[in-house]
Amino acid sequence: MVNEQDSFHLAATKFKELTEKYTNGEVKVTIFPNAVLGDERTLLERMKMGIVDAGIITGGPFVNFVPKFGAIDLPFLFRDPAHAYAVLDGPIGDQLFAELEKQGWKGLSWAERGFRNLTNSKRAVNSPEDMKGLKIRLMQNPIYVDSFKALGANAVPMAWTEALTALQQKTIDGQENPLNVIVSFKLYESQKYMTITRHAYAPAPLIMSLMTWKKLKPAQQEAVLKAAREAAQIERDFNNANESQWEKELESKGMIISKPNLKPFLDAVKPVYEQYSAQFGKDFIDAILATK
């Protein structure tokens, strides 16, 4: 799905290397970067049919098949990386993977896109008031749209390929993404201001077609699972180790970075929790928030 500079590619190459090592070459992995096998929705459908064997998919598209996945997208849900990993690597993550299995996919491990931050070309954002009227591109994800409306922004859901052009042509003011994406797509060329909001955490499950999974012998399944978990951990470590470096790089390219007090932002999105707690179950959301 991504280019070779992306941390997803790092996770994929590690998965290949470790799977082949742990299965003594019995299971071979071929990587197809740059979306050559189709976009994420297409990949999911092809995995269901057993045409594609495995993939690293951002959390968004799963919501269409397993609505409970949407709970992970709630704004300011995760306090920090350790909290996100404790939730996803524990019983809650296992529960979500069990739901995927009913749909024809085997969840192997939780890689990540990471914590998302806001950029724009108009002004520094230090409070929700500063977001009023800013046209912000978002993923086509209803929770993101409702969260940004609650913060006062003019939410513009659109595909990423279109967003890059819209940012350059200034038909939209800003966007939100993790630091690694902001760096690799050179968003500093069109965006002057960045706010470290960490308003959402985007996991990226490494999954396999259940049809492919069932063809593996138990020892091979065990090896593939071990390889997937280690590959996800390597990718997480890479992202966490590089966060401050990416921040410095963006500053050196002329971006003005602000780190506001997030309490007013958290207060502003409370209605989003009320709106979605019926859909996901208040107990499920509370269990995520209470995970240590």
C-alpha cells in the first residue's frame, strides 16, 4: 500500500525475514509495496477470497466489517503509546481479532500508523477556538469527522491522493497525520503550522487470509505469529525512537510547532463519546480507558 520509505514497509520486510527464518524457509513471503495489489478495501476483500495472503491495513477500513473497531478511533482515547499497546496486545485486542476471524481474516499482530497531529497553513492552533473555520482534510471516517466538528473545524473527508493536491492548491487549510507521514510526504512545503495534539492513535493490524492461515501446519502458524508480533514491535520501536527526530526535522524545514494544553480539546470532544457510547457499548470504552 505504501512506498519503501514508510514504517509499514519496515514491518513488512521484518515479517518476511522472520517468517522465513522461523519456518526454515518453508513459508516464503513476497512483498508488494506501492499499492500494486490494490487499495486497503480491495486488499481486505481479496484476502477474504484467499487471492492475497496477508497485509498491513490501517484500522479505518475494518469499521465497515466490524463496527466495534471504530471505538479505537475515539478522540484522545489513548494516553500514550504504552496505554495503546497494553490495550491492543491484551484481551481487548484479542476480542477485536476474534471478530475479524468471523469475517475471514486472521489477526496476527498490531503494527501502527501512530499518534496523529494537526497541521495547517493559516495559523498556530493552541486551543479549540483557533480551529474555528479551518478546513481540515480527514480520512473518510465518521468518528474523525464528528471529532473535528466538535473542535470547531470545517471537516473535509477526502481520499489522501486528492488531499495532497488540495493542500498545495490551498483549497483546504490543513490535515492530520502522524509525524512519519508529515515528514515522508513533505507536508512542510504546504503547511506552516503543526500542533502536537496526538488526538487519535491509528493502529495497523498485520492480518492474514483465514484461508491461507488454515493451510499452514500448526508449527508454521506458531512461527508466523511469532514473526508478526516481533515485526510489529520493531516497527513500533522505530516510530517511538524517531518521533523527536522527525519533530526537529520539521522545525528545520520552517514549520512552527506548538504543544498546547490539551484539556480544552478533551472537554470539546466529550459529546462525541456520548454519541458513540451506545454504538460501541459504554463498558467497552470504559475498559479501554481503564487499561493500565
